[in-house]
Amino acid sequence: MLRIFVVLLALLCAYPAQAQYSASKKAQYVATLKAVTNYKIEDEEIIRDIEKLRENRSFTEDLQRKLDKLSNRRTKDGTNRKILKILENAGEQIYKLLD
């Protein structure tokens, strides 16, 4: 009986560990995406265009309006979830490509 209890306990504890691992991987992918983006934004081929965009008031205001629609709160709407999923997928692809 004790063996059955130990096996059941091990199985129940394995699921939260798997969920933590999954969340950790997703965080790694988003962090990888941010790090690579920060690195590549200084790329010689696009740095001049990036600087022009930073100086473009219309672009920055439009971008800020779009960012204002996002939320980092726990209760996220469909758009926020979709965007996070896109970021996680892009980060995963980059993470695996650089591995």
C-alpha cells in the first residue's frame, strides 16, 4: 500500500514540475528573443533605418498607441495571448537556431 501511495505521489508531483519546466522554457524563449533583438537592432544594415524610425514622431506615436492596447496583467485578453504565443514561438526558433 505504501508503494502505491509513493508512486501516486510521484506522479502527482511530476505534473507541476513539467508545468514549471514548460513555463521556464517559454521564459527562456522570450528572453532569447529580447536579447537577440537588442543585439540585432545595432546591426550595420538597419541601424540608420532604426534611427530614422526613432526620430519619426508619427511612427513613435502610432507605436505607443498600439503598445497601450497591450497588458502584462495576469488576466489577458485574446490579443495579448496571441502576441505572447508569437513571441514565444519566434524565441524558440531563434533559440534552437543558435543552439
